[in-house]
Amino acid sequence: MASVSEWFADLDALDGTPLDAQLLDGRAVLVVNVASKCGLTPQYEGLERLQQRFGGERFTVLGVPCNQFGGQEPGTSEEIATFCSMTYGATFPLTAKLEVNGEDRHPLYSRLTATPDAEGEAGDIQWNFEKFLVSPAGEVLARFRPMVEPEDERVVAAIEGALN
């Protein structure tokens, strides 16, 4: 099993620099493909509340901007950063835009999409705001489809379980 730092080693931050491994190492990570112009974009509020509630040395949300679903993340890195901080006060790390499905799928999502959801279905990301909880040891603990709100009791219970 790959450690968390190995899972995220080849990611760039939203500003194009290599993602600081210290932001993720030793933490449970809730990986979420995000978009700024989606009907589910208000989930940023719940993601930030999870970051405030559980964030620190043992947990973080990791936002992964993706423009594959209806072109709903068309902005530049600067525009995305401004939108997230000004509109939702997002303090969790964001990666550079990634492909989560298809031929150019990032290796991170090749690993994540092999994980089944609560109904036992693995495979492609369905839409923006699909969530994966990765343990500090690099084990994918849970997959939550886009319509599951960040503060849903199943998500909170999974995070609490990862931290105990």
C-alpha cells in the first residue's frame, strides 16, 4: 500500500509549483474534484467547515479542480484561487487542474476510481464534487458520490474513524 505522500507525490499545487507533501503527509485526506460554476459548488462551504473542524496535523481536504464536467471549471489558476478564497473562504490546499476520467486521467484518479462506493460500484467519476477519503497510511477508506454533502453523517463518521 502506498503512503499518502506517495499517492500525492506527482501533484502540482494550484500555482503550478509542486504540491508541498507536508500539507498531506501523515494526514487523512478527503480528495474532492471541485468546480466553480457547478450547481454543487456550494459544497465548498461544507468542505471548508470540515477543514476547520478536523483540519490540522491529522486531516485535510484536498480540492482538485477539474473542467471535464460541462466545462464548469474554465478559469485560470489565479481565478480559481480568488474564487475559492473570496467566495467560500477556502483554506484547504488545491491542486492544479486535473483530468479525472478518460485517456488523460491523472494517475491519482486511476487509483481512486478503482475504489467502490457504498453500493459497490467503482469506475469513472460521475460529476463534480465526488469525494474519496484516504487514510494516513494510503488506504482509500471511503468513496462518496457527488450528491453526498460534505457534512453528511456518513462522511463525518468516516473522517472520525480515520482519525481514531
